[in-house]
Amino acid sequence: MLRPKRYLALSVIFAIIAIAPILSMLFAQLLSNSLTCVVNERGDTPCILFNYDITMILVGFYVSGWVALLTLPIAGCVSGWFYLSYLKLKSKS
């Protein structure tokens, strides 16, 4: 059996995994807006940053937002389970 602090750490780790695709999609959107280029699933315009074209990197970040359909429910439930286990063990001590 794990110590209570391990349950809390695992809860935080799984919560980060759950929201990581959404954060990467938001990062791509903010960066493309600041570079005044269009990035989406239909098409894109060249995005130049420090003399490099980062269009396909931004497209990868943007499309990874669809992974949130899997990570939010699965990793979110696991995170909630670890947090509830943490609270249960903490109340016993």
C-alpha cells in the first residue's frame, strides 16, 4: 500500500496528463495568433518563428486537442480515484 502523499502525487500527475492535450492546443492557438498565421485542420498558412517554419509543429499541437476526448475522462477518473484514496487515508490517520 502506498503512503498518502504518493496518492496525492499520483493524483496531480494524472490530472496533468488529463489536461495536457488541451494545454498544447491552447499553446498552438496563442502562438499562431501572435505570429498572425492560420492553423487548423482544413489548412494552414506559413508560420515563421526565428526564421524557421513551425507550421507543422503547430498543426500537431492543434490536432492533439482531439486526444483530450480520451485523456479527460480516463486520466480524470484515475486522478479523482487517487485523490479520494488520499482523502480516505488522510482521514484515518
